[in-house]
Amino acid sequence: MDSVTTSRARVAALSRHRGLNDPATSEARRTLVRSRDTERARRALSQLTPEDRAQLLAGLEGVPSGV
């Protein structure tokens, strides 16, 4: 199973058993969002040519991490 599917299942189970406002459910939702974002980025980057990737990386040099 991929990370998005696992994260989605975890959110569903925690929502059912612990409720929507439980801290574990909130953390699972954040993890699901990160998993989806990572998968979208991976898909987008896989479609780039090597030249496009190099240009993107060059443009990102000097950008602080976490921004």
C-alpha cells in the first residue's frame, strides 16, 4: 500500500474511534496532507526533462529549506 492510502485509512480509523478533535486524528490528517503533497510533487517532477530539472534546481539554490 502506498503512503497516501495508508494515511487515509489511518485518518478514517482514528476519526471513527477517537473522534474528529483528538490530537492523534489531527496529526494523522497533517500526515495525510504531507503524503498527498509529496506524491503530487513526485509525479510532477517525474514528468520533467533532465534539463528542466537542472533549471529548477538552479532556481532553488539559495532558498532556505522549510520555506
